[in-house]
Amino acid sequence: MLLAESATAIGGAGTLFGPLLGAATWLYLSDLFQVTFKLGTTWKLILGLVFVLLVVFLRRSIAGGLADLYMLITRGRQPAQTAPASATVPAAQRMGAVTLKQRQSPAGRQSGPILQVKGLSKRYGGLLANKDIDFSVDHGEIRGIIGPNGAGKSTFFKMLTCEVEPTTGAITFEGRDITGMGVVDACQLGLTKSYQINQLFERLTVRQNLQISALAEIRGKFKLDFLKSMNRVPGLTEQVEGTAALVHLTRRLDAPVSELAYGEKRRLEIGLALASSPSLLLLDEPLAGMSHEERVETVALLKSIAQGRTLVVIDHDMDSLFELVERITVLQEGSLLVEGTPEEIKSNAKVQEAYLGGVYEEMA
Ligand SMILES: Nc1ncnc2c1ncn2[C@@H]1O[C@H](COP(=O)(O)OP(=O)(O)OP(=O)(O)O)[C@@H](O)[C@H]1O
Ligand SMILES: [Mg+2]
């Protein structure tokens, strides 16, 4: 047990070969100190000191140190990648001319509802986060969801993607009952969401993040091919580079996520969801925390992404949402309050009273 922990700490957690490297180093040094140097009982003390030095000086362990060294060498040979993506990506590409692999819906299901929800509720102890929601989205629609903080919007999305099991109710996606199916299976079927709070692998590059997501779709749930080079997975490079182009991150593909600006991280979050080729994409507050310019650019990006897909978008920025979507669903205290076009929602008395606080009264 101690050897396993030491080996992981020395070799590198979160890597395939790190613990093996750590175990080999540990065993080699213990043999060296005991057999070759004949240190007697003090070998443990010396090995302990070496362990401390390795941890202090190689913060990311041996595997991490080797990876850093590789990055340093290869980066020295590459041109700097600091220019903002929007300044360098061709305009046609920025407007969504990039074509990404898209799922083929089952024949005959291109029109009508892609998703239907009946009587969906979620109870957390004494709190009803969602109450008896009926909801439907058509193929190719862009739907907005608004509601005050705590209205149950994110909980609703989590149930739709099968991340959280509903207390009651049923979810039908492309004619199939997916209630209680599990998030991995739902994603495999083409139902994916981007998160309200970024869920990125900070130490990995943009490319590696996108590869992980794209592989989830290309490889399926489980395959015994973990030693296969990623370069040899058919279609992976095209899928990753196509996705990066769609979210304007082509020039940042080999940058570690920790070096990205916040707006770029939000775009990568959308990219992770897109890389699994969803036919229905749920976006939880994609504009959160962005500057005005970034919001304008991201709304244009979402419009380009929407071509050939169905989108459901939660956001608190109503001006941007009203510009983007065709219909809006309003949630309040876990229940569906009203649905309608942006114009209908702006002029709806219940919405003004419950949510907008009269902000849009003059526009009605
Ligand atoms: N895992 C959980 N356990 C207990 N309560 C939860 C859990 N997740 C959400 N809730 C509660 O459910 C209610 C709805 O939360 P939810 O995150 O869905 O709201 P939201 O509309 O997305 O809010 P926001 O606009 O702030 O993101 C809140 O009262 C929240 O505290
Ligand atoms: Mg939320």
C-alpha cells in the first residue's frame, strides 16, 4: 500500500505510466542503497530524503517533469500561439463554414419533437427543485430557458442528460425512453450538455481536452485499446480540429487550458460538448462571466453552431437570449411558469411580475 502511494507520488498521478515509473524508481533506489551501497538500516532514511527531494523539486512528479520538458523543447520549435483566436481565424470559418461530423437522426424523425418530458420532478430532501414539468423541443429548434437563481434550471438540465435521476416523470429522446438511463449512454445517443461552471482538464491542452470528449463518442463506452496511439484513431484529428475551429480555438489547440483567458475557457466548455457530435445540445449559461464583446461574439458562434442541431440554452442575459432563440421557457420555483416567443415573454404580465421586475414593461 505504501509502495503504491509512494510510486504514484514519485511517478505521477493521473497518468498511465507514472505509477509504473514511480514503482521502478522506488525499487531501483531501495536495491541500490541496500545491496550496492550496503547502507544497512539507514537506507530507509536516505530513501525518505530522496523521496522528499523528488516531491519538492519535481512538483508534477517524474512523468509530469518529462511532459514539461517535452513541451518546453517542442514549444521552442513552434511559433508563439498567443494571438487572439478571433483575430487569426478566417472570417468564413468564424461564421461557421467549418463542417463537423453530425449524427444522422433515425429516418423520419427530422421534424417533430426531438425531446419530450412528462411530469418531471426532482426532490432533494424537503426541497422540490423541479415540480411536474411538461416540456417539448422540436428538431432544429433553438430554445431558451430563463428563471431567477434557484428556479431549478440546472437541475432540469441534469435530469435531461440523465446525470441526475428524476424523482418522478419520464424523458423521451428521439422517440426513445431514456429515463434513468445514465449520463454516458445518453451522451452516446447524442444528448450532451455544457456546464454552468467549467469542467475542464486544466493541466491538459485544448487538443487533449477535445480528444477526450471526441473519443467518448468515437470509441464508445469501453474498448481494450488504451495503448493505441490517438493519431491512429480514425476521424479523431478531423473531429478535434473541426470542433476547435467552430469554437474559435484553432490557434490555441496546443496551449494548456490553464493558460487560456476566461472567455476562451467558456468556448472550450462548449467545444467539449460539441466534440461528441450531439444532435441535442444543452448549454447551461454559456455567456456567464463574459464581457460585452465576448457575449456578442459567443451569440454569433452559437448561431453558427445551431445549424443542423437542436439547442436549448439557459442564460440570465435576456437581451442576448432573446436575440438568439425562437421560443423561451420560463421556470420559477421549480415549476414551468410560461412558454412563448421572446416578444410574448417580454410582454407577459406573469413573467414581468415574477422575474423581470418590469424591466421590459416599456417594450411590451
Ligand atoms: N445536489 C443538490 N442537493 C440539494 N439541493 C440542490 C442540489 N442541486 C440543486 N439544489 C437546490 O435546488 C434548487 C434549484 O437549483 P438549480 O441549481 O437547479 O437552480 P438554477 O435555476 O440553475 O439557479 P442559478 O440560476 O443560480 O444557476 C436550489 O434551491 C438548489 O439549492
Ligand atoms: Mg444553474
